[in-house]
Amino acid sequence: MTSEETQISEELKNCYENLIVIDIGANLTNKKYGRDLDSVVQRAKDAGVQKIMVTGTSVRNSKEALRLTRLYPGTIYSTAGVHPHDAKSMVEEEMWSELRQLAGAPECVALGECGLNYTKDFSEPPVQRDVFKRQVEMACELQKPLFIHEKEAQDDLIKILEEFGTRLPPVVVHSFTGSVEQGLRYIEKGFYLGITGYICKDKSDGGIRRLLSERLLPLDKLLVETDSPFMYPNMRASKLPLHVKDSLTERSMNFVNRYCTFQRNEPCALPAVVELAAGFMGRSPQDVALATAFNALKLFGLSH
């Protein structure tokens, strides 16, 4: 462990009992936060969410995400990227130049949300692949982590990433909702998986719950996020095991029940996501909080 890592670890241990957590993916540029963003950010802090990464999904959206880092310095960081749904919009070289400028800002800590989504046809697959490749190349040049979106496109996505060989920076598969087999394939590649409130929704025998409960997902490859305003952690889900429900604290449930809905999730729900993951993994919430915060600080350089 380097001196920097030791320092980060010691800082986190001092906050051990407070469930200090880091949200690596929140869409706070969404219009649903247009009227009360200050309150949303303050609630997150009150819940123990120390830092929030605001996701960029288009050039315009990435610009807004970067603007928020200047309004909330040291709390909000941004990503810059083009979501596969928006790939068809990248028709002018000027837009690519602007994206690179945004991605190069020190407050921007990752390239993405980028990747492939074959479940919807907002952008044709060949266009998605071309736009994704250019963003991977940009991440390699800037040596910033990749923040990946993938739906029913794992083979093509991995094929593209493998083309970059040892140049490839760290990869985070954001908001993972796939199967055990898909998760293991990413883990074997050394990729990180971002876990959301989707674990309440997953009722399959071979999905994210099994990855956690059988401890197939190592703590050093686990990150947590709310993907706000999406992925509401429905703690009343009928098939949520009793021992997992028992892992939830009254404090985390209060934040979810008071401030979050299916229509608008918030970063203040993140401690509940940590506790749910801990329940499935058979670990203490403190261990999961510590590990995921350490992973985020180290991976994205959020300690500065």
C-alpha cells in the first residue's frame, strides 16, 4: 500500500462508524432536480455521502455536470461522455473537440457514461460502436477511468476494449444489472462493478444478488451508486430476504422513505444501498462502506 493509500485508509477509518460513502453515479443534471438541488446535495451530506460523481451522458449534459463541480467544489465531481442512446448526435468534429476539453478538466474524473446498449434502437449499433471506440481512445490518451454502460452487448463491448490492450485505463461497469456469468467475465477482466438499488428489484437466481451472496464479487472491485433519479431502492420488495431487511438501519430507511420515490431517487439513499449489499454479502455495512469509499477515492482520485 502506498503512502497515499495508507493516508486515505486512515482518514476513512476515522469515519468508520458514520458510514461515509461515495456515490459514483448520480444524474443530478436531470430536470427533476431543477428546483431544489441545494437541498438534495445537503441531504446527501447529512446521510453520510461525502462525494458525488455527476454523470455526463452527452456533450451538453457533460458541460452541465462540470458546471456543478464548480458550484459544489470538493463534493461534486463530473464525468464526460456520450451515452450510446445519444451516439447518433456526435456528427460534428467540433463536438468531439468540446467533449475532449470537458474530459480534460481536473474536476472531470472519468470518461463516460459511454458504451453499448442493444436493447433500444435510439442509435444504430454500428454508430454506437464507432462513438464508443473514440471515447475509449480519449480515455487512453487522458488516462482517466472509463465509466461504462452496457446492455445486451457484452461481447461487442469487451471486443472493443480488448483492442486497446495495455493502454486501457481502469474500467467501471456502471449500474450493473446483468447475470452472474456476465459479472464474472467483467471481474476476470479486472473491471469494477457499480451496484445500485436494483438489488431490491433483482429476483433472478443468477443475477447480482447471487454475485453478492456467494461473494463472487470481491470487495476491491465493488463500487456503489444511486444512479439518481433512477434505481430507487424499494426496501419493501416482496422477495427481499429477511436477513437483508434486518441489515437496514432506521437512519438509512428514514432518508429513503422521507426523500426518495420511484419517480425521483436521491443520493441520500446510498447508505441504504450499502446496507443492502452488506446484507447479501454477509458483511458489516461498515466494511462495505469503507471498501467502496476507498475504491472510489483511489480509482477516481477524489481525495484532492
